[in-house]
Amino acid sequence: MEAIERHLRDEPEKISRTSIKRLRGHQEAVFRPLKLSRRDVVIVTNRGKPVAVIEGLKGEEDLEDYLLERSPRFWAMIRRARRGKSVDLAHVRKELGLGTRRR
């Protein structure tokens, strides 16, 4: 339920669709009109079927967050922590090879 609530709260402001064919050699024309932010999404299709999602990032921290959201190792650590076996952030960052986070 938590994931659904997060999705609804962080739902993309703008969802666009484009085809692989349109992307080939025309990346600038496809992306120029988009003001890609963390809340904009482009769905790439091949013969009308979705094959990829391009999500806007504001910078390196957004990229790190995006990658963590999709990391099975990260979510395994979260499950361990929820069972009461917590690990400090420095250990998590070290285990995932992320180094020290800059603010």
C-alpha cells in the first residue's frame, strides 16, 4: 500500500509518448520541447507497445535516488531494517559503493 500511496503522491506531471523510430537521429527534437524534471516521463514505444521509460532527473542526487529505488540490494537492506535489524546510512552507502553523499 505504501508504494501505491507514494506513486499517487509523486505521479508524473507530464507523460509523453514517442517511438524508437522517432528517437533515431532526432533526440534533440524529441527532448527540446520537454522540460524534463523529476516529475516528467517519456514512454518510448516500439510498434505501439511500451519498451522503455525516460524519466527526468535534476542532477546526480536524483540519479542516485532513481538507482536506489530499483536496487534489489537496497530493498533487501530496507526489509532487514524493518525487521529490526537496522544498519546505519554510512554502512549502506559503503555496501552499495556510493561513497559519501554531498549536500
